[in-house]
Amino acid sequence: MDNKKRFKAKIGNKDFTFIGTSSEEHMESVTKILNDELSKIKGQVKNISDEDAAILLAFNAISDQLNKQLEIDDLKNKDE
């Protein structure tokens, strides 16, 4: 049996429904961080469209993820 659930979130000015296995608390945390980061970008870059702000946010998130993975890889290599 699959444990997927629906989670409704308002991101920016749009309503979304996500389907996944994460807890509601996790999804609420992600939504809050995402909205905070979108607000920060929109505050720093005047007249940016919602779409461009979302692309910058995605770029930053993937860059952070890549940096964290490199840190993990470095730590693993030090243990070997």
C-alpha cells in the first residue's frame, strides 16, 4: 500500500496541491521556507516577475544542494 497524501499549499499568490509521503509538518516547513525565500528575492530585486523569482529560488536551491553533496562527498573521502 502506498502512503502518499495530498498537501495543499499557498506559494506566493498561487494554490498548489502536492502529493507525496512527507509529513504534514515537513510540508508546512518547506512551504514556509519557500515563501520566505520568495519574499526575500522579491524584496531584493525590484519589479521581478513571480516566474523569474521562482527560477532564481530554484537555482539557489539546487546550488545549495550541490554544495552540500560536495561537502558530504569530501567527508566520506576523508573517512576512507
